[in-house]
Amino acid sequence: MTSSENGADTALSGMVKDAEEYYSQLQKRHSSETRLHMFVVGVVVWFAGFAVLGFGALATEKGPTFYNYLVGAFLFAILLGVGAAVVTYNNRRKRGFKFNRLGDLLQEMRGRQVTAEDGLRLMDAMHEAAVTSRKRRLDVSFEYGVAAFILVAVVGLNAAAGALAGVIVYLYFRFEALREYESEDRKYEDSKKELLLNL
């Protein structure tokens, strides 16, 4: 075995290990994003339901029945929020995990010698997963912003402060998502160059 073949084998095994770690990280992120989506949708639906029913109570009821109606509206809005969260969870499970191609490729490579062609396919699958992950992280940054807006607006009873908090949280998580993507893209290009040089 020549030193170039040994270098290529080392690069390929390192790439497979990196891909497995990345795939595991994507699975963990997917489950945490699912929980976040459930929370955001549930809170938004609860807030909207309570606002509509609460304003309805304010406009139509007077006296002690107003408070009874308000408590009923609050409880019904909670049921709506929980129902929306469950529907969101079921939809995310139906759509499934978006990175199955990478997982299938890793499963195929387990227990056999990895070739240079496999390495190139694996790098392309990782890059495709990184692009998809970036888009999803940008979407999640918006959801974090909405959650921050709702939390600050409801707890602080100040919509302007909620809007400011929402924008700051959105911009921060968007910046982090773009920075992480650039780092992963740089890593992808370096790995591809290293593999091609060792062939």
C-alpha cells in the first residue's frame, strides 16, 4: 500500500466519521426544532384564540358573567393551542426527516471499504444537507423571533417592546445560522480538496 493510498483511506475514514457526527447532529436539531414548532404554533393559536374570544366577551358581556366568559375563553383557547401543537407534531412526523439520503448513504457504507467515488457522493450529500439545514435554520430564526415577540408582549404587556425583542432575536439567530453555514461550506470545500489531492 502506497502512502497516497494510505492518505486517501485516512481522508475517507475521517470523512465518514465527520458525516456520521453531522448526521447525528442533524437528527438532534430536527427533534428540537419539532418541539419549537409545537410550542410556537400552540402559543400563537392560544394567543389568537384568547384575544378573539376575550374581545368578544368584552364587547358582549357585562357584570359577573363577563369573568365567567373570560375564564371559559381562556380555557377554550388553551385547548385550541394544545390541539394546534398536536397537529403540528403529526404534520412534522408525516413529512419526516429531510436528510434521509445522507443517512442511507452512511448506512450503505457501513461494514465495507469506502471508495473515492463513495467519498465524493458522501461529500455532495453532506453539502446538500447543509444547504437544506441552512434554509431550515433561517426559518427557525423567524420562529424564535415570533416566540420572543409573543413572550415579551404578553408578559410585559407592551407590544412595542415585544416587537423590538422579536426583531433582535430574529437577527441574532439568522446571523448564527449564516455563520454556521459558511463554516460548514468552508469545511466541505476543504474536505473535497483534501480528498482529491490524496487520490
